[in-house]
Amino acid sequence: MQKIGLNERRLHYFSAVAETGSIRGAADRLNIEPSVVSRQIHQLESELGVQLLQRHGRGIVPTEAAKLVINHCRERRSSEALLLTQISELKGLERGEIHIVAGEGFREELVRWVLQDFSQQHPKLVVTLEFANAVDTVRMLASDQAHIGLAYRPPIDPAVRTVMLRKQPMCVITWPGHPLTEKKQPLALGDVCPYPVGLMSNGFGLSNLVKLAQYHDRIQFESNLVTNSIATLKSYVKAHLGVTFLSSHAVANEIAEGTLVALRTRSEVFESAEAHLMVRAGRQLSVAAERLLAMLKQKAVFDGPE
């Protein structure tokens, strides 16, 4: 009788190699000898009749066939997680975990709507809230490390689907009384050039927008701070060390307190900036995750008309 199905252990070992990028990395993660991992991979290749991994320097590169197996493993994990969550929900427990990954600029909205509203309505659910740049946000969604993602101008990935987007213009963020507040608004980006600027690190959607705006308007900002922290940028401006670029949503509390101001610009790039609410394409979310997704579509950064 012909054997049905692939060997579970071999798929597990293969997934570890694909995620760590090497036999050694997979062996360390699994706490076994590299020879055991290598042998299981060879047996899986023999079982499938195709080569899955090619050596490249000190690491490995997946073949086209390997990419199919990787997708199969992801779909399998996603399906099992969904099944377990749905069974719990049928029992009336509503237990489970929802993993959100987002840019730091969405922190205040997510804390307000997710932790103060959604989590209070569903106290038995565990919500993991992780902050990352746009590149990592898309990567984590594509690899099923997160259920829902939020990012500015994320990179295009066919494995990730934008559920909803909203225009959220980038503004010049400064303090009350700064010379820019006395200029006619909306500002030209050239008005900002005489002043020091704090910027986000590479990989963040905010950083990509600033680079695109500089190229579009043929200008160059004088940056004396580059950081991966929006909180640091806010402190930088509050200390009167320079200005930065963020959405008004990201500094809503500071604007209300009167410690910061957000000035709109005439930049086409900044004015057309969009926030993306994303999930992995083809992934079926649990009932709880769907509820949270629906809430985010109605509240926070996605309020107002489309």
C-alpha cells in the first residue's frame, strides 16, 4: 500500500532549517546534532524526489521546490492554530492569542483601542503587541509570526494583503514658538532645510517616505539624529534640538498637552502617505482575530471616510 502523507519530523526539521538559514542554526534550535538534521533533510528530498536546499557560502538557499514546501508548512501551522482556536471558541472559552505587529507610530492608537477596549471585552484572550519597522512587519505577516500588521508605506509582498488603507499625511513636528510655526502653511519642504532634523532608521516606512520626499522635491535635510525610536524623536523635539517628521496621530497626546505641534506641508509625498492594515493573503483568521480586525477598521488610524 502506498504511504500517504509526508513525514512530520522531516517537515519539522526542514522548517527549522528554512527559518534559521542553516543546518547548524536548525540543530541549535532543536538541540540535536547537525548530522541528524542533515540526514532528515536528505530523506525528505528523497521522499519528494527533488532537491530542496543548495549550499551558498556558509548558509543554504531554498530551491523553488523548497519554497512550495515552506508554504505548505506555514499553511499547515496556520490551519492547526485556527482549528484549536475555533474549538476553544465553540466551548465558549474564547481563549487564544492574537499577535499584532506594527510601526511604533501606531502605539497610542493600539494601546487605546486594543488594550483598553478590545481586551476588556475579551479578557480571556492574550494579545501580543510587537513593534517593528515596515520591512519586518511584512516579513512577520508573510511567515505567520503575526496575525495582523500596521505599517506606513510597507514593501510589496504577494504573500501579504492590505485589508484597508487610510491617508495619514506626514507632518513637520516641532515645538510651539519654533520659527516654522510663524511661516505660511502648508509649509514647503525647503522651509525645513535650514533646521536640524531627526529621522527614523532605514527600514521604517517613515524613513522611506522622507527619502522619497527629498528626491521628489530635490532637497536634502540636515540630519543630526537617526534613531529607531519614535519616543526618542519626540524627546529630541521637546528638547528643542531639532524637528522631525511624523503623522499627527503619532503625537496626538503631545499636541493635546501643548508640548508639540504638527505642521502640514505642500509635499505630494507627505500628503499622500498611507497607513496599511494588513494580514497574510489566504490566511483564515480566528473569530476573535476577525473581531479585532473589524474594530481596527472602524477605529484608531482607520476612522473617517475611505
